[in-house]
Amino acid sequence: MASNAAHRTRRRALKWLHFFGLFLAMMVLCVPGLWVVLNSFRPTVEIMAKPPVWIPNELNLDHYRAMFGGVGEGGVPVLTYFRNSLIISVTSTVIALLVGMSGGYAFARFRFKGKAWIFVGLMCTRAVPGVALSLPLFIIFARVGIIDTHFGMILTYVAMNVPFTIWLIDGFFRQIPPSLAEAAQIDGCTRWQAFWQVEFPVAKAGIASAGIFAFLTSWNEYALASQLTRSVTSKTMPVGLLDFQAEFTLNWGGMCALAVLMIIPALILTFLVQKHLIAGLTFGGVKG
Amino acid sequence: MKSLKLPPWLVLLLPAIIILAAVVLIPLVLSLYSSFTAYKLTRPDSLYRWIGTFNYEKAIGDAKFWAAFGRTVLLLTVALNLEMLFGLGLALMVSKVTRGQRALRTMMMFPMMFSPILVGFQFKFIFNDNVGLVNNALQSLGITDQAIPWLVDGNLAMFSIIFAEVWTATSVFAILILAGLYAIPKDPLEAAKVDGCTAWQSFRYVTLPFLMPFIYIAMAIRSLDVARAYDIVQIMTNGGPARRTELLWTLIGRTGYVDARMGYANAMGYISIFLAIFFTVFFFRKLTAARAELGMGV
């Protein structure tokens, strides 16, 4: 039975290796983020201490208090930034999903000339980085008078997200056999009703996953927002992060506190829809 | 309005086309035009001075531009390959876990929620030579007693940037590959087992070909993102020290905004956009081929 025992040891070793590898990977993924969270509760003296303080002596809410406090005490209009971010991200995500649904439906259900080229053209618009767009957009937006407004930012983010949502949603609609909607139409539905009552519910999971990608992109975008927002009327949180940076100093603790506020909504949302996310990607990915 | 009847697919695509034309196409045409002029931010009237392809010729003859170009391609290759390997490993490990997978998946996606600019600041601090987490840890463990200048030395700075890029984007690969692992049909794997394949053989010849489309999708998405990498590098090193970590878009951003030579910057921008499009088309081709191999149609 020597080979049996050897087999068992090998299995156990593999199991431990698996556990250890997973633990190490999760450590690397989570520690930098958790360090940010931890630092938001520590006084600046301790963050900057040399030699380093590994076990925190005191944790407090000073950075949060300062952030929500008045302008004189290092306060930053966080709530306004948060509201701006929320309005801009949510609205642009909803619009991008609607536009993406109609575009994705067109790609999935209709055959037309130049389809492949229109598709590649749409994808290529994603190759253009924010830095390249920011100046021409700034000039145009200033002319039209929508600089530093929610509307301007929403418009920009919708454009940023549309190619990707079309691509993902196209894949989900292709999964649904056309006969399903046709059957509904024979039963007396209009095409519009057939879409909302038959095809939309089936593709819902996929649309949710496209939605979360769009939301995270808008929520985190910096290069364009830094140019197209000027004041508290439309500044978003990633731009607000720079309020903690002065000429030569950096209020790291305060920055961490704002970062935590930025991560929480994203974390909640991702946790809620992550199951659909996997299902959605499986759909859209391969067979798209 | 009966006379103007558009085909339904065009009606459905119209919103997307209008928005993209307004926000992406018009600015691009504007910057394409300005790349043929001597446009300087400080002198608006220079927008009308047509100088032909002078900017392009200058960019092609510019050593700094090609250095940044090479560095971007290097970052693209190294980061994408590392992300692919780590993402594959991570997805395989997570898929083998029987309990608590939901929590693990959420943890795995943790870096995806970080704004690139936040990642930049975070790693700028972690790699800080004086009070950074890495140096503190190395010194406390007694591995070294000197402060390693992570962001000051040229090669180490490039390493730090690659580390930050890989940290943020490994989860993109992991999540897509995990989605692929869930979708693998069980029959071929069982057939391989019956035929006496080792674990490695069934991974290499059954699992991996099935995962390839997912890997290429992730590659296509990420190659676009890395080719336009700006935020992280801008914050971490700002292209320094002495341009050792200068990438295409930080160089372009600096030329455009700091030196105010917008026309020249736009010319370089166009060359880099073509680089990004090249990589994307390349991976899309691969994707189509991998799909065809699996008989999934296009």
C-alpha cells in the first residue's frame, strides 16, 4: 500500500499548495487596498512615522471629520462631489444602456451592408484616450456653453461607454433564438411588446453586467473629468482627490478617507451583481 | 415624415452614431486638422497656420517619441502577458474552491473598483522610498537596511509601474477566464480522463483551447487600456526620472499642455491611436480564429 500512501501525501501537499497560493494571491490583491482603508483611520504622524509603526496605536475618525468639516480645517466639499459623481455616473449608465440596447439589438437581429465595418468603427472610438479628447472637447464644450455642467459630463461618459455596452449586449441578444420573439409576435404582440416582454427579460443578466462596467468606468474616470469640470458644480470624486495635493505636500490620510468613500458604492454594487456578471460574460464572451 | 423612411437597423443605431459623432468624431476631426498646423495653446491664431505634414515628419524623426513608443510596446507586452498568466492561475485556483466562492470572487474583483488615479496615488505611496509600505516592510524584516529608490531609479520605476498595472488588471483577466471555466462543457474533460490523459494533458489540450476566446477578449480590452495608459503613470512618476518611464500619452499630454505645442502633440497622438487600433484588430482576428476552431461561428 506504499503507492496509496504516497498518493495520499501528494494529494494533501497539493491541497495545501492550493490553499497557500490562493491565500498569497488574495493578500497581494487586497493588502494595498486595505492599507488605504487602514490609513484613513490613522493620524498623519503615525502614517509618516520612521521607523514605521506596524501595529496602530490609535485609530480615529479625524480625517473624516476634517473632510466633512469647514473649508478652513482642510475640509473638502465631499458631499457635493459625491452627489455630482452619483448623478453623472447613474444617468450616463442608464442612457448608455438604452443606447447600447438599441444598437446591440440592431447588430444582433438585422443583416445590413457594411455591418462589420460599422462595428469595427464603433470599437475604434474606444482606442482614443481621454487625454487626446480633452482639449478639443474643452474648446467645443466652451463654445456650446456646456462646460462644467452635469450635462456635458453625462454626454461624454455616454459616448465613452456606448461601444462597450453595444458589444456586450449584442452578444447577449444573439444568444436568444429569434424564434422566441417571432412566436410572441404570432400570438399578437407587436415587435416592441415582444422585445420588452420576451427578449429583454432573458437578456437582463447580461445587460446588468454591461451596466456595472459602464458605471465603474464613469465613476472612476479622471483624465476627461479633470479638464471638463472646473468647480464644485460638476467636479467628480476622482478629481476631488487632487484637492488633497498641494504644491509639495500630500494629505495622504485625507486622501485615503475620500478614497474609502469612493470605493464603498462600487463595492456594494459589484457584490450585488457579481453573479450576473459571470453569467453575462459567459454569454457575451464566447458566443458573441 | 412618411417620405423619409429609414431601415430599422439604422434607426436603432442612430442614437449611438449621433452621440459618438458629437463627442468623439468631431473632436478627432478638429485635432486631425490641428495636427497639420502649428497650433500652440498660447497663441490661438496659430490654429490657422497650415504647415502640412511637418509635425508628422518631426515626430518620426524624434528620438524621444520613439523611446516612448518602444516603452509603451514593452509595457503592453510585459503587462499583458503577466496579467494573462496570473489571471489564469487565479481563475483556476478560485474555480477549484468549493466553499466561499462568492466572497473570493468579490475579493478578486477588489482592484477593479479602484479608480486609476487612486491606484496611482496608492502605489506612489507604497513604493515611496522613505515611508512607503514596501521599503518599511523590507527594512523591518531586515532584508535590506537601505531605502530602495523604487520610483527614482529608472528601471525600478518601470518595474513599479508594471506592478501597479498588473495589480489593477489581473482581475479583468481572472474574471473573464473564470467565466470561461464555468462555461466549459463537462463531456470532453470526462472523455479525456477516460482516455487516460494526465491532469496537465487535459488542461493543455481540452481546457486551454476552450479558454482562448476569453483570453483574447481580455487581451483586446486591455491592449486598448494599456496603450492609452495615462493616469497611473502620470501620478506615479510623471514620466520621470529623466523621461525613463515616459509613455506615449504622458509625452503627448506634456507636449500638448505643458509645452503648449498642441499641433505637434496631436500628430503624435494620431500615430499612437493607430498603434492601439493595430493591437485591437490583431486580437480580434485571433479571437475570431479561436472561435472558428471551436466551431462556435463568428
